[in-house]
Amino acid sequence: MSDTSRERVIAAATRLFAEHGYDRTTTRQIAAEAGLNLATVSYHVGGKRELYQEVMRRAHEAERAVLAEALAEFAAAPSPAAAVTGLLDRYLDFCLDQPQVPALWMRRWLEDAAEVTDLEAAYARPLIDSVHRTVAAVLPAQGRRSANDLEMTIWTVLWTTHGFCRAGVLDAAGARRGAKDPAAVARFRRHLRATVLRDLGLAEDPAEAPAEAPAEDPAEDPAEDPAEAPQEAGK
């Protein structure tokens, strides 16, 4: 199989694992999505488990690269609050730009792919620890005392960001607004910043605050295409 065909298989597997999860995706579906023969896919790329491991490895590498850049810039920020909000913005922007990454992890953490047991230790734990060390080092004494549990704050960021990028929120009219709605993104960004800074005992620099988004008008601003919303979101 050529490199191009292999990339087609991995891209197809990424889409299906993100949308349906590992347990509900078959190798036959991946082959059909890639437009290739099942036997050819299995022979050259491997089985579903190997494909999943490669998909998650690539997702981790993309996430690790963005966080490495963001953490390298962390100490250069003019204040701890600016450093924290800059890191939050970079991570949210990454998840918005590559929605398959939060979708893959959300699927996995909802009891998916239980047979593949080593990904958290290999991928998630090192990233969480690196963020923990970097953020803890810049917190002032009062911030360290007021933060109940920095690791839980990091998990809060992961779950809320992944959840917003995957499912969005409901507006006053009950319409779903998420990653494709600029006003909803701006609102979520403000809330995420305020929540984390409050948890860490930090005050946001007014100059660093995101611009206020226009108020939502359900009558004039249509919701996202219901076909694009995940089926499980309304449950």
C-alpha cells in the first residue's frame, strides 16, 4: 500500500473513531470510508486495535506539540494571570481547530476502547503533569493556598473544553450553539478564563480580557445544522 493509501485509512479511522468510538467502529467500516479493500487495509495497516493506537498517537503528538509551545512561552507572560489565560486560549484554539482530538478523548473516557489500556499513562498523564508543574511554579503564595486542587482544575479545563467543542451549549431558545458559533465560543472562552482564574486565586488583567461578543438572537442567528450535532449530546 502506498503512503497515500495508508494516510487515507488513518484519516478514515480518525473520523469514525471520533464520531462513533472504537467499540462501535468496525474495520469493514474503515475500509469502506477509505474506499479500499478490507483485506488490503488489514494486511498493510493492521487490525482495528493497531489503527486506533496510531490514531491516538497522532492525536497525542498534535496536542503535545501545541502544549510544548504554549508552556515554553508561559514564563514570559507579564503576570501569572496572563500566563494562565494565554495557556487556556492556546488549548481552546487547538481543540477548536482540531475537533477530532477532544472527540477521541471524550469517546475514550466514556468507557470506550477499554481493551487498549496504556494510553492514559503514555499520553494523558505526562501532559497533565507538565502543565501542573508549569502552572504551580508561577502561582503566588496566596494563589497556591486558594487553589483547592490544581490537578482537578486541569481536569476541569479538559472536560469542559472537550465537552464544549463536542456538543456546545443550549441558548435561551433551546438551540445548540458550539464550536462553529463565534458568539458561543467567545462566551465559553470568557467563562473558562474566569472559572480557572477564580479557582487559582488570580485576578485577570483587564487588558487581557477577551472582547465582549454580540448578544445572541435566536430569531436571527440560526443554530448549527442538527445533522452536525452528535447524537448523544441531547441525551
